[in-house]
Amino acid sequence: MNLPLLFARRYLLAKRKQNAVNIITLISIVVVAVVTAAMVVVLSTLNGISQLVDTLYSPFDQDITITPATGKTFPRDSLNLAAIKALPEVKEVSWVIEENVLLRSGDEQAVGTMKGVEPQYVAMSGLARHMYSGEAMLENGHGPVVILGAALKDVLRVPVDDGVTEPLQLGALIRGRKIAQLSSSAFEQRRVAVSGAFTINMEFDRQYLLAPIGFAAALLHYGDEVNALEVQARPGADPGKLKTAVERIAGKAFTVKTRQQKNMLMYTTNANEKWFTFVVLAFIGLIGAFNIIASLTLMMIEKRQDMRTLGGMGVTDRFIRRVFFLEGLLIVVVGTVTGLLAGLGLCALQKWTGFVSLQDSVVDAYPVEVMWTDLVMIFIAVMAIGTVAAWVPLRSLSRRYLVTGE
């Protein structure tokens, strides 16, 4: 039997002569629980926001993007497409042409980024889930059609599926022409109908339009050249491993990036924000741990006579210090476990009911995503803080209040 632990368990919230000790102990447990729950809720919310941002970018940035190491375009046959598609982690691929174009509809005009893609790209990006109006298609019964961002469509005031009375006009500078030679003959212009409008986020909605890759190549005079090859990974595949496999096939003439690497600043900022928040909450927990010191101090004062009695029976100072150290650990453990359960309960409630809503956003409620690695990290951090708070002052407090000769 572990006698120090038995004493510590009996002392935890036991009936005492001074009720203030129980109150301080309960406050210590509540402080640890609140800080722990706050860590769980805040980190889970940041995880949810990060996943939401990733979801918003995924329709236009596939898992892997292959671009030329030098220059802007490359011939399709310079990349071993068959070998890449044969990789077991690859689900689908699409050639991509991306360039800024001038858009005009009636008296309205705007500059947008045209992304020429193959038909399978619509399914790769899950664009049907993001349609604001019309249909997610790049061909109709009359020929090629384009899909505009909702904000871009509103600016141009272009109707859907009207290729006759008010078609959308696209213009692009012909390759090889110098800007100083700008004239009507320097631009290639095409008319095309709009099949629909998508809404993903404000950046994409006001900038992008999707077009068939053949239409884009003809407008830009690209011939058989493209800007990139985008690769969709199978569910559960490791993007890092797939990137390494694609790099071996592509060679040094190409640059291979994952979605996270393409948007490094955004993902790094989200990660740094998460760690900074964790450090701030841990510091708050460290300040709250002083309640444990207060609780142990009051308990030592109250139990001083009991400890002297045990000392007279041959109990060592080490035994006594261990009793109060374990008392401090019990406070931390109870508070941490309670906080973890409370945090998980709040996250589950938010996920199921969305009681904390978001106004004028792409989602109705704050997204939350609990990660078990965060729970382990929180548990270790809070326990470490509590252990330090219980151990560091223990020797000086025990000498002051538990000396048997007093």
C-alpha cells in the first residue's frame, strides 16, 4: 500500500476545521480545469479553421502541383504522364493552363485569371458542391462554356448560358507580342457562354474562371504547352510520399509542390498562431498554478500537528514531503481530467449543434476539430506545470511549517 498516496487522497477535499482550505483547494482544481478546457476548445477551434481554410483552397489547389523549374510553360510530352498516373496514390490528374485575361460583357469589363482544365477537373475539385448558380460543366450542346466566380459574374453582369445575345468576351495578349505594340491585332479574342458561377471564398470568387483547356490553349496560343499538371491523391494517401514519388518521375526539370507548400505563408501563419495561443494559455496556467501553492500552504498549516505526531512515530521528512507533493499532483490530475472532459464536451456540442454561430461567413458556425495529439500535448503541459508548482516550493514550505522540533 502506498501510504503517502493514501494520506493525500484522504486530505483532498476532506472535512477540515478551516473551510477556507477546502475552498482554496476547490479553486485550484477549477483553475486547472478551466485552463485545460480553454486549451482544448481554442486549439480545436484553430484546427477547425485550418481545415476550413484548406477546404476553401482545395478546389483550386490539388494535392500535388507540377510546374517547370524554369520558365512558365512546358510541352506536355516532356513529362511522363503515364508513369505518374500509374502511381498507386494517384487518383486523377489534369493539365492546367493559367493566365490573366480581359473579360468583357456589354459595357462591363474586368481582369480575371482563366484556369484552363480538362473535363475531369470538375470532379477533382468537387466544384458541383460550390456552385452558386447554373451548372458545373465545361461543355454544352453548342460547344465550350466557362464557369465564373460569383463576384466576377456580378461585376460583369453576364447572364448564364447565353452565347448569342450577350456572350462573355475574353481577350488575351498574343504570345510574342510586345506591350509597346498594343493594338487590336495584338489581342486574341473569343466569345463564350457562361454555364454557371461558383462561390468558394472572396479571393477566388472575384478572380477566377474555369475554361476548357482546349479553349484556353487556343485563346493564349499555347499549342501543346501547359503551365502545370495537377494531381489528386487517393483518400488516405500521404502527400509527402506522393510528392517524393512524383519528383523521381518528373526529374530536376520540374518543381513539385504539395498544397501546403504552394500556400506556405498561409499554413505557416495558422501553425504559428496555434503554437502562440498554446504558449499564452500555458502561461496563464502557470499563473493559475500559484493556487496550488496556496492550497498546499494552508493544508500544511492545518495538518502541522498531525505531521508532528507522525514524526514522533518515526515517519521521515521525505515521507511527509511526499504526502503533500502527491496532494498537489492529485489537484492537478483532477483538474486536468475534468478540464479535458469539459473541453471535449464543449467541442462536441459545438460540432453537433453549432451554438456559437458565425455571421456572414462561408460556414454557419465556428468549426472545431479535436486532434488526439493536441489532447496529449495539453495533458503533458498542464501536468508539467502542476508538478513544478507542487514540487518547487515544497521543500521550503515543509521546513517552515512541518519541522517536528517546533
